[in-house]
Amino acid sequence: MSAYEKYLRNNRLPHILCSGCGHGIIMGAITRAIEKADLDQDRTVVVSGIGCSSRLPGYMDFDTLHTTHGRALGFATGVKFAKPELNVIVIMGDGDALAIGGNHFIHACRRNINITTIILNNNVYGMTSGQFSPMTPQGHFATTAPYGNVDRNFDICELSRAAGATYVARGSAYHAVMLTDLITKAIFNPGFSVVEAISQCPTYYGRKNKQGTAVDMLNAQKENCVTVAASAKITSDQMQGKIIIGELHKSEAPEYTAVYRNIVDSLQAKEMK
């Protein structure tokens, strides 16, 4: 058995993801990060909502919750409150996290609850036939935007930072080694962590926007992603169309369940006097 095979439910494989989907690469990065962080497999919970990305916990051998659309962070918050000692990892898609789940997301950031959140961003609703999502770039095409999307898309990492997340990073399926390192750092952060993982969807997003094969889309990630250090050395004109990857924000703030526990302990101490 390989070092990572123990984290997979082999009786659930092979997976149902489309050929060329980046989600399998990202699942590999998540399991490698869990291995690097040396998390106890029996004390780690992986939670997801609904969507292509939310299928991943079904293949991962932990205590897992496959919950309702957009509500993964609500369920994960309940788990963390009930058992603060558990390691809680949430896997969501861009639509799952930022459309129906948007309100849950910003308040989880604001509370700074100790949950590691990985948002697989493929710019589209892949499972339900390629509708545009909050991450579909303006002017790009989807089954529900046949003449081009008129909405501006979110910047996941800027939104996370503004809402109060204490660790924010971005990686890609192409940069899988870096992505593993970023997820590992997110796991160790004692607060709410967000890692945006850029993924390719050749079946719907790529085909609708004439981006070629999965290999072409991975090569586009290679060409268009720029590290934080490299971005500081080039001009704003050179950064047009580029995506910054790496650790984007780290700060400290009180962790929500610890603050809540302190209040409970304080009240119980007063009652005992």
C-alpha cells in the first residue's frame, strides 16, 4: 500500500469525474497535505456540499459528510463546536461556496472558526451541465450564458481576506506540489483557512470557451499563474490576465470555539461560587 492509498476508499473507485478534470489532482494534493501534517485519520472529518468537487469525500477514507448544496460550512461548524478537538476540512466548488453558500462562507470567515476550507474553482457548475457560476469571468460562455456572462466574478481570495479569514492562499492543479504545501500550511493555521484551488473543466467550461483539451487547460495554468514573489517584480501591464498563486494572507485573531468555550467556562465558574 502506498503512503496515500490508506486515505482512499478503494471500493468506491474508479471515480466518476470526467476525463481530464483537475479535481482528482487536487484530491491527491489534499491527501498529501494530510500526510505531511500528520493528522490522525480517525480524528479528521472531511465535509462537502453538492457538486463535482463534493464527490471527493466519498473517495476519501475519513469520517465524511456529504451535505446539502451550499451548506457544507454550516455542517462543519456544527462538527467543530461539538468536537473542537477534531480536524475539520471542507471541500467545496466555486458555485457551492459562493452562490447558495455565500452567506455561510463570509460568516465562517468572520468568525475565524478553526476549519480548513478548500474551494475547487473550475469557473462553472460542472455537475449540472455547465451553468455559469460566481467565478465565471465576465464575457465567458456557459450553458446559461450562451451570449457571454454579463456578471463580474468574485475574487475568492480577496473576499476571504476582507471577510476575516486568517489564512488565504491560491494554487492550481498544474502546480500540485505548491498546492500540497499551501493546504498543509492552511491545516496548521489555528483559525479559518481558505485555499482556492484552480481546476480545469474540459467537459463544460473548456469546451464552451474553446480552451482546448485538458492538457491545453493545464498548460494555460502553467503560463498564466504567477507566484507572489514573481508578481512583485513585473509591471501591472505584464500582470494583465495573470493569476497570483501562493500564500496571499496570514494574520492572527481569536479562534471562535476557544472564545466560546472561555465564555462557557467563565459562566460555569460563577455558578459554582
